[in-house]
Amino acid sequence: MFWKFDLHSSSHIDTLLEREDVTLKELMDEEDVLQECKAQNRKLIEFLLKSECLEDLVSFIIEEPPQEMDEKIRYK
């Protein structure tokens, strides 16, 4: 009777999104953020659609990162 047990594990992203002070940078540091977007995680998509998040995402795309940053972090 395996259906009696809750085998659904929530992702770390869901745990982060439950916090009120979560930042876009914290979410972007998660390794499975892309997979969660592909899986159409409703909480994640709603968070990313906030105007301040969209503005930050666009700035990440169009602005060159500072040269003094570590290369691995610059192009993440």
C-alpha cells in the first residue's frame, strides 16, 4: 500500500519561495531552477513574473558583469 505514504518531495525552490524575503539571486543560485521552470512550477513562474524580477532578469542579460568578479560567477 505505497499510496498511503507521501512520497512527493518538495524542491528546495518551493521552500525558498515560501519565504517572504527571498531574492532573485538566491533562486538563480539554485541548480534546478531551469528544470523547475521547464516543469512549470507555478510559484516560481509567478515570482519571476513580478515586475522587479523581470527588470533584474533583463539587466542580467543586457549588462556586462564587472571584470573583478570571478569568471565562474560572472557568466553563471
